Amino acid sequence: MSLAEQVYLVVGMLVEGFLVLLAVSSALERKGRAVLLSSLACVLVAAGWYGWYALLASESLWLLMLPAMVLLGGIFFFLPFGSFQALRVGSISEQVDERDVMFSREEYQPGTEHYETYYAAHPEYKAVDDRMRRLPELLEPGGRYYDKQTADPIDAVFDKIVTLATQVDGQTSLRRGELGTAEATATIKAEVLKMGADDVGIAELNPMFVYSHVGRGPEPWGRPIVNSHRFAIVFALEMDYHEVEQAPLLPITRETAKQYLRAGEISVALAKRIRECGYAARAHIAGSNYQIILPPVAHDAGLGELGRMGYLISPKYGARVRLGAVTTELPLLLDRPITFGVQDFCETCLKCAINCPSGAIPVGGRKLVRGVEKWPLNVEKCIHYWRAIGTDCGLCMKVCPFSHPSTPIHNLVRAGCRRSPLARRLSICGDDLFYGQRLRLPAGPG
């Protein structure tokens, strides 16, 4: 057997192996369309590849044409050429008032002092918020996907998260431990991962990412927020792939609650440990006790990039993450923001926007929002849809190509997307082909 024949057969086996691995991976992900197409491609490629070999085995030059095309395509898929955009962050000179956040506004009930005070100052929000309040609350009867048997245990988890709100801060020990900055950073990161986090980073806390006034939680409503901590320890928790795949049904909300509880427990325990070492620290958790805006702080800590749908996109888990954070005065070494092609990818992909039932995710270009160039979401539309269906939806998280599980196939594609604009273009087309561009929404119970 000639060298040309050996090369031809080896490359053919590699191509077939890739397609078989894709079919197996798709089966484990329960993606019927991808299994069918990859299996069909496996048969067709095998027939064409070995048919070409039977026809031209004696013609070395022609025989090597297909392997050369495959190898050249592979090189360009992984070759770092061209450049891609980083998230553009300019001068941010304005804080967000938590009273203006939609999660706060939906809690203002007619006839209460908060309601009267807020809408007297912001009449532009009153009509849209009143329409939203006429819809059932999350996990309450009346939502399209409400099911009491599933909803009640989820509600219990959220109630448990709320009980952690009184533990986010506390007395700092007067006895300060002497730790070097590098040692403290390594110890903190190792501890966070040991507690169950999947990724962790350190950022210098930008004061503009601290809310200006309290809008929710046990602290007095409208009180100015004072947080002079210099550092933020931010961590990410992976959400279960198969739970996310059931979005927008109640399992997505069950997984959200589960990870918020884990994040709250980790944050509270970590902040307590830091205070015991003699340094001020505060946990920031779900259930009405955030003082900071987590996605941009997580970006600063190097945990990912902000995507079109407004979520942080993790390089390993995509949008399937929930975040937790502790701010502290403990001196730590800083991580740097990362760039791995998300801005370019999201600019072309549009899959989250196409599949957003409420139209909350824009299909157009980015705009400057408080100094950050990003895709502005219509949060009112998003929350209205949540209340109409009774879950926190999660369809944008589900369809994001970055959210595929960390299988060898998807990790290979991610490696190409980090390096090559060609890989990003081909990956978008491939994702649409194998997984479909548009999802069909399930009907409600009964």
C-alpha cells in the first residue's frame, strides 16, 4: 500500500470517527435531529470516501485531493487569524438604583407607600407595571406551565434562600490574620472550589456596579447603599444540562432555585470565614439581597463575556451558569477579563433573539448603555412572559450554542471558536443545521 493510500485511509477514518463521536454525543444529549443527521452524514461520507478510493487508488495525486481539503479546512478552523472584538467598556459614571430594577418594581403593590412613592417619581413605568401585576406571580396558579406538585417544592427552596438574607454580613473579628496577597488569593479560590463552585475569579469592584439605593430585601427600602469594599470574589455554578433542556417548563426554575441556594450558602460561608480572619466581607445572594450587579463584575473577574441575551457566557458552560459573589476588603490578586469570540459570535448567531417568545432580546446591533456597548434587553417584556407562563423561561440559555455540554465534540468546536473567525461562522451554521434554528414551544398542562 502506497503512502498516499495510507494517508487517504487514515484521514478517512478520522473523519468517520468525528461523525460517529458526534452521533454518540448527540444521543447522550437526547438530540434526535443531530443523531439522525450525523448518522446519515457518516453513511454518506463513508460511501463517498471509500468509493473515491476504489476509483482512484492508483492515482496518488487525485487520491490526496480529499485529504488535503480536509486537512486544510482543519487548519483554517483552528488557525488564529484575524481579530475579534472584546466587550467595549467606556467610562461609567452612573450607578443603577435598585428601586428601578424590574424585580423590585413587580413587588410594589397598589395602596402601599412604596407604590405611591415610586410611581409618583416614575409615572412612565406605572402602566406597564400595572399590566404585569395583573398576571399571576412566578410559581403561582394561573401560569401556563404551573403544576402544583412541582411548583411547591421550588417555592420552598426560594423560601430557604430568603432565610440566608440575614446572614450576608456580620461582625468582623478584631484579630486580623497575617496572609500574603498571593497566599490569600490561592486559599480563597481553593476554598470556593472546594465548597462546590465550578469557576472563580477576583475583580476590583467598580463602584458603578454597586446599586445606589436599596430596592428589595430586609434593609430599609430607598436607603443609600454604602459598600467601600475594594475586591469582589465571584464564582460560577454550572446548571444541569438536562434540566435546562426542559426550558421553559418548571424544571428550569427548579434548577435555578437549586443553584441560587448553593450560591447563597457558599457566599454566606465564605464571607463569614473572611470576617473571622479580620477583614470585612459581605455575601451577595438571590432572594432580595444583592448590592452589586453580578454579570459585569463576573466579566471583570474573568469568568466570561456578556452575550446578546444579557447573561454571562462562560467559556466552558456557556449561559448555563448562576453566579454568586462576596465583596471584601481582604487584599487579593486580580484576574483579567477574557475575550474568546462571544461578541463576534453573538453578532451573527441571533438564535436567542429568534427563539425569545417575548421579543425581549434585540435582533439589531449593540448600543451604548451606561458606558458599555451591549445589546439592550427589554426587561419588562421578559418578566411579563415569565409571569404569564409561571417559570423563569430559560429558552435563551437553552438555545445558546455555547451552552452545549462539555463533550469532546463541543470542546473541539469551542477551541476553534476561540481562535478563528471561520470557525465561528461554520459553528453557527452547523448548530442551526444539526440542532435547528427555531424551537417549538410546549403546550401547557392539560
